[in-house]
Amino acid sequence: MSNDEKKNKKVQTEALVVRVKEGDHDAFSQLYDLFIDQIFRYVFYRVKSTDAEDLVEIVFMKVWENIDKYKVKKKNSFSAWVYRIAHNLVVDYYRSKKDRDYSELGIDVPTKDREHNAIRMAERSLDKDNLKGAMKNLKQSYQDIILYKFINELTNTEIAQILGKSEGSLRILQHRALKALKKEMLDMGIKYEF
């Protein structure tokens, strides 16, 4: 996604938020459509796959219930606000379960580009298996940065807002996460260039 497309999406999103605050239910439906895939992927990679749909449903219920509290600011974006809600629910999920196994990663994550080529589908499945295996051995913060940046394609500004870090420290964290991921993949016998 180009910078212009991201800016257009942000402007469109903020306009929809204003309409939702004015009581436009169709605008909320459009917001939901804009964010459902990203939020689902984020939650799906963080929790047991059987619980992902329920948590995503709760995320959007919380967005609906609290959208009046969201303030349009130059620094903060709506997507960062939604991701923060999702992140907090994932944290609550593990607190309530007392299950600290953050390594539940699925290989059947929905993607926006559907493929009907059997060979390419097999290659992608293998790539996801490899990623799943390598990521489960990474620190939580490294997993988060890889999910936000490379799976959900968020900007550094959005990720910094979600994690409450500066963009400089985020770049350092991203570099370390990729280095650790590369090492894990090499340990698995997979040579992969980032």
C-alpha cells in the first residue's frame, strides 16, 4: 500500500468515525469492513484459533460502545485505537486463562489474495508453517512487531502508537525481531532473505 493510499484510508476512516458518532449505523458497517480482516489476523495469531472469532466480535463491540470516547488527533489514528482495544483483549484473554502459551499460530490465516494455483498454495502453506515454527520461539515483543509490520502492514507511526513507543525505538525493535526471526529460520534449516 502506497503512502497516498494510506493517507486516503486514514482520511476515509476519520470521516466514517465522525458519521458513526452522529448515529450513522451504515458508517460503522463500513468501518467494520475496513478493519475486520486486519484485526482478525492480529487476534488469530495471538490466541487459540477457536477463540479468535469471539474475541474479534468483542473488539468491535467495544469499538461500537466506546467510539464516542475516541478523539480525532493528529498524532493518533483510529486504527491504532482499534488495535489497542484488540491488544488489551488479548492480554485479558491470557490473564483469564492463566495460559501463557503465546505460540498458537495458525497456518490457515485468511489472506486478501486468494490463490487457485495448487503449487503456489502449497508453497504459501509451507511458508506459513515455517513462519509459525520460527515465530513461536521469539519473544512476545518480537512476535508483535512482526505481526503488525509484516502481516498486517501497519506503518511505523501506527505501530508506535499501538505499542506506546517512539518510532526510533520501534525501528531498533523491528531490526532485532527480524534478526531473531532469521536466526530461528536458519536454525530450522531454512535460508530466507528479508
